[in-house]
Amino acid sequence: MNSSTVFKSILKAVGIASIIGIGLVSISVFGYASYETFLVKKTAVRDYATEGDVVKKSLHAVDLYLLGIAVFIISVGLFELFVSDIKGLPEWLVVKDLDQLKSMLVKIVIVVMSVSYTNKVVTWDEKTDLLGFGVGMGAVILALSYFLVVKYNGKETSEEETPYLPQNGNPRAVEQQEIV
């Protein structure tokens, strides 16, 4: 057994341990999200809650499911990178390298942050500084979006790899592309 084979085996073992840990986190988050969904049903049906309470708890449950999906996608992506390709996955879930996995994660984080901010707006108590919170969230979302645009426009990519980002600096190119 040469050193290259030993290193690959160690790398694969570390990858599998990470996949198992992240998979367990995903299952836990989905379980908690399901519990929160049950509480939303209970609140809406049995407790005769206000509309604001139902919306607040519903958005919280959606936020948890999105977090669970993000963690699950990371787990699947790591499996594809460290262990083996998974046949039959949708094209958007196929991970070829770590940069692609990071980009998927950034997109999901943007959505989760947007839902979290919406939850803050809906449940605003007029004491919390929403403007500061919104500006901070907006700055992070803008920075992450800029990262995605620079990353994809800064290297050679095909339109199939980046169907929702402007090509060649033309912001109208997104509208002109055929989205499948």
C-alpha cells in the first residue's frame, strides 16, 4: 500500500464521517421543523390564535425546512465529492467540485436570510430596529450575490452552468436566455 492510497483512504474516511454528521444534523432539523409545523396546525386550529401568530410560526417552520434542505444538500454534495457520484440526481444537485458546492450553499443562505428577514418584518414589535437589521441583511445578501456574479463571470463557464446569471456583463442576457 503506497502513501497515495493511504492518503485517499484517510480522506475518504474523513469525508464519510463528515457526511454522517451533517446527515444527522439534517435529520434533526427536519424533525424539529416537523414539530414546529405541528405547532402551527395546533395554534391555528385549536388555540384560535391571531393571524400574526400563525404567520410568524409558519415562517419559522419554513425557515427551518430551508435550513434542513441546505444541510442535506451539503451532505449530498460532500458524498459526491468524497465517495461516489449518485446516479439519477437532478442536474442542479450534481456537484462536480467544492466551488460548485459553495455556490449552492451561498444561494440557499440568501433564501434563508430573506425568509428570516420576512419573519422579522411580519412579527415587528415596533421596538426592534428593523432598518439596521434590514440594512445589515441586505449588505450580506448583496455581498453574497456579488460573489456569485464575480465567480461565474470571472471564469470560462457555459450558459448551462450559470443559467440565471448575466453572461458577458449583459444584464439583459438573463431575460434572453431560454430557461429550461
